[in-house]
Amino acid sequence: MIGADQVPETLANRAATLFREYRAGDEARMGELVGLLTPILWHTSRAQRLDSQTAEDVVQSVWLAFVRSADSITDPQAVLQWLIVSTRREAWRVLKRNDRVRPTEFEADDVVTPTRDLPEERVLRDDGDSRLWQHIAHLPERCRALLRVIAFTDRPDYAAVATALGMPVGSIGPTRGRCLAKLRSQLANDPAWEGS
């Protein structure tokens, strides 16, 4: 049970804390904020039907705009919302400018993984990751978008996810459950997955 003086550690609260510390003079906190929120911003951008490279450009533009606007943001608690809304708007602007660019399908190469493993471990992991993403690619678009965002966030902030994906907050949990059930079913029917 959370006491009256304790604030739950949601993504929005963590972002607000890092932003406050950054504005108080701890510049290293901006790097932590970028590391914390870039995955959800990248997937928010990808959910707007941008290809991987364009999504990266959009996220970079949003971060630059955020740093330039940092002094004008009066409510640190609104930082996550500001970034998600700005990412979506920038993605829309880029789409309009590029005349409705069609995305490439989400690929396993879009996922950045650490390189500290032994070569054999990496080959096995990469094969398993590739198979997993192949199965995810066969899910409906709504499931793919939701699982991309949730997969890269330790504790998803459902309000932020709802904003990023344009879904009601109350439908995220049940939709996530149905999507994961579909994915489990696909994996259970794949004889090659058992060895992964």
C-alpha cells in the first residue's frame, strides 16, 4: 500500500523527477530522460506509419524542440505527455510533407540489443528474436503497435500508452491480454520456436 506521502513510480512521475533535476542544474539527468523515454517516443512515431529511419529523425527533432522549450515548460508532470503529443504531431507533419510515406514492415533489425554476449549466444538469441518478431508481424496492427510500446517499457504508464496509441486507457490491459494470447498460440504452434 502506498502512503499519502509516497508517489507511485510511473513513467510520467520518473520523467517529471528527471526533468526537475535537470532544470535544477543536473545536466546528466537529461541523458537519463532521453534514455528512459526514447523507446516509447520511437514507437509512437512508428505507430504513425513512419519507416524506421524517419521515425528516428522525428524523435530527434522532438528532443531538440524539447531542450529548446525546457525553460517554458511549467509543469514537470506534463513532460511525458508533451513529448508524446509532440512526437505524434511531428510524425503527422512529416507524413503530410512526404505525401503519406508507407512504412516498411517492423523488422527484428529495428530492435537494438546489447553486444556483450559470446558469438554463439548472440546467434541463438538473434534467431529467437527473429522468430518472435516474425510471429508479432502476423498479429493485427493494433496488437503490433501495443506490444512494441509495452515491450520497451519496464513499467508502462497506461495513460501515456493510451495517448501514444489513441486507445482508451481501460482497453489497454484487455487488449494486451488478447494480443499476448494470440502470440502465445502462434508460438505454441511453431515447432521451430520450441528450440529457441
